Amino acid sequence: MGFSITTWNINSVRLRMPIVEQLVLKHRPDILCLQETKVTNELFPAAPLRAMGYNHIIIHGQKGYHGVAIASRIPLTEDHRQDYCGVGDARHISAIFEHGNRRVRLHNFYVPAGGDEPDRTINPKFGHKLDFIEEMKLLKANGEANTSAILVGDLNIAPLEHDVWSHKQLLKIVSHTPVETEGLLEVMKRGAWLDLMRQHVPASEKLYTWWSYRAKDWEAADRGRRLDHIWSSSDLGPHLKRIEILKEARGWDRPSDHVPVTAHFDF
């Protein structure tokens, strides 16, 4: 039995609903996870998603900033929102779904970007990011009995050397500094999470999901970073068929600077 899940930092869901519809009509994932929706719950554009068969929608939003949502063809239960760092930001939502006789806890994250200066003493946003990652180290892939786990989202960190266009030039750039990359890898290690995007793509190969708006010719320059991730509990690893990074979406009309990433499973 096939199953697919897509994660996408949409950078304002109301502004970019036409390309969300474009994605869904062409690729039809079973579950769509969005980040940086930038809208309160009552103004979230649920109607177009329901019209396309996504009748199960859970939302954790706020006005103008952050925001995460899960839209599913499959029933969702146990809607949960974790207030990381206790500041009230809408950066996490999770739910349970069942498919192919398997129970799965799904987490959808939008980790803080961290500002421009990688020094928490002068940049509180960077300190907030590091504190957020520290709290994520408590999240376990096998934390619930008889339940698998999937974690997706814009984690705003490219942890491996070839997750960025130039490891050497980005070592002092927020999203690839050693304190961030080591922190995210520790989240994976302590939580027993499996990096599905690297399961079939060797760490020696370049892999990107984000290209800056500042690059006039982003495709030719190809100065990307892998900021978007799909992880799972170890039991789901053997069921992964493939990962698709829809790079063409970066060139769609009024695009996000992130592109959709889809995991296909055989359960």
C-alpha cells in the first residue's frame, strides 16, 4: 500500500495558495505539511484544500508570522501543539494517523531562522534558535508504544557538508555554523531519528531544498541549502521508496524560496 507525505515552507499560504493547488493537483500527496503559513487559524484557507480532498486539517497559526498546518486525506487524531521555548510562537503541531495497519505520530516543525549574526550575545534570535534546538533533543522517535514517527519541516539548518553549496564559505553563516549543525545532528542521535533524505542519497552528494530570493539567477548559480527535512523512526526506513525534491517549484509564479519535498513509502 503506497503512502506519500509532502513538506513545504510556503512563506504565506494565502499569498501562495495558487501554487499549493498546483502542487496538489499534480502530485496529490496523502498528507501535506506546510510551514510559515503566516495566518491566524480562522483565516487559514481551508476551503480550497477540502475541495481537493484534504478533509482533515489541523492548524497552528498566528498573525503575520510563523505558523504550521497539516492537511490530510487520512483522518487525523490527537492534535497537539508544543510551545517550544515558552514564547507562544506557532512553530510545532503534531497528530496521529493510521495507514496500512500502522499507527504514526507526525510532527511538523518550523524552527527559528536565527537572524543574521551567529552570536547569541549580540543576536537574541540566534540564541532563541539554539534554545529551540536544545529542547528538540528531548523528542524521541520511539517515544510512544506501538507507534511509528515521522518528523518533517523547515528546520532552518543544513547539517551536512554537502547540504550547502559551499561548506567552507558558509561555516560562519547562520544555518550552517558548527554549533547549529552539531546541535541538529544531536537531536537526531538522541531521538533515534532516521534522516530519510539521505537514506538513498549519499552524504557526498549535494542536496538542496532552498534557494535565496536574493539570487537573480538562482537556478544557474545553484547556491542552495538543505533546510527542509523528513525524518522517521527506524522502523519506517525500510519502507521508504524514494524522496522527491520538486526543484521546478522554485521557478513557479510567485514562488516560495523553499521547494516541496515528498517522501514515498510502501506501507
